[in-house]
Amino acid sequence: SNATFTLQGNDGSLTVSAIVNIAVTANTAPTLTYQNQSVALNGSLIINPATGPADNGGFSIVKQSSGTYTGDIQVDQTTGVISINNATPAGTHTITIRATDNCGATTDTSFTLTVGKANQTITFGAFANKNVGDPDFSVNATATSGLRVSFAASGQCTVNSNTVHITGAGACTITASQAGDSNFNPAPEVQQSFTIVSSANSSLIT
């Protein structure tokens, strides 16, 4: 609002006066915005404000809400710079940052943080050739995600869980796969093949 003050001065014999007009403007909330961001699973990211922070006085900046994001997030209270570390889980998360000025006015600004699924690979070792009549044997493979690897068989063999059974002479191919989950993309399949010979030709096995 506007205010008018009349000031008087008196030296005992003379009096003088002057009018002072003061215009008081309303306090404005801080200015602060961010752009939407993307980061890899378990990755790190530095996010600078798109605009601001700005205000007609002092202010402080804090994380108001991180939604479904569970990784590490730190906000510089003066600059508004955000540090993202160990980003998880994969998916889209709404991050809200609050700026509060010295008069108590607040600005909440939100942006979308997209955490991408991570790739994974499978380690699956080669097999020695086998004889018809050899006992069932187990196969093992590991995925860099730590998720369970599945197996499929083609040719002269079958596989149940991770146990291979030989059905006759010829070739057997075991395929290792991992379908991924909410945090990991499917892994490229890995195949290992071996030859199965009859007992009469066992000397051919190398």
C-alpha cells in the first residue's frame, strides 16, 4: 500500500513541515524452475536450475518431496543445484523443490526424473562333449544383474530347471536367458553347444 507522513521541525519560534510519500510493494515469491531430467539406473547427475534462484531478499532451498525416487538426492540451499547419486528405482519420478524467502513466501517447483533401466549380460561357459548314456548334469550361468538365469534346450537333450538330460547321439544346444525386471532390460541370450556320441564312437569325443 501507500503511506503519507508529515514531518515537522520546530526551533522554538518557527515551524517547518514536509510530506513524505512511501509506496510499499507486495513481497514476491522466489523464482526457481528445473527442466525434466534422465539418468541411468544407479547413475549420478548434477542438475542446475533452469531459472533462478532469485528473490528480492534472502532465501533457502530444500527438497520438498522425492515421490517414488529412493536414491540419494541433495540440494544446495543457496544455489539450488541438485546432486543425484545411486539413482533408483527405474521409472519416472516427480521431484519437488521448495524455495522460501525471508518473508516466508514459498515457491514449489517440480520436475520429472526418469531413471532408465540398466542393461545386463550373461556369463555362460562352454561344455565338453558327451556320450550317450552319460548321467544328467547341471549347467550354471550368471547375469550381471544378479537375477536368475533360465535355460532352454534344443537337439538331443532336454533341460529341467538347470539339469540337462541327454536323449541320444547328435548335438545339444543350451540357451541361457534372463528376461529382465522393472530395473533391468532383458539380457542378450547366450548359447553353448556340444556333441553327443554313442558309446561305440566315444573315442571321437574331444
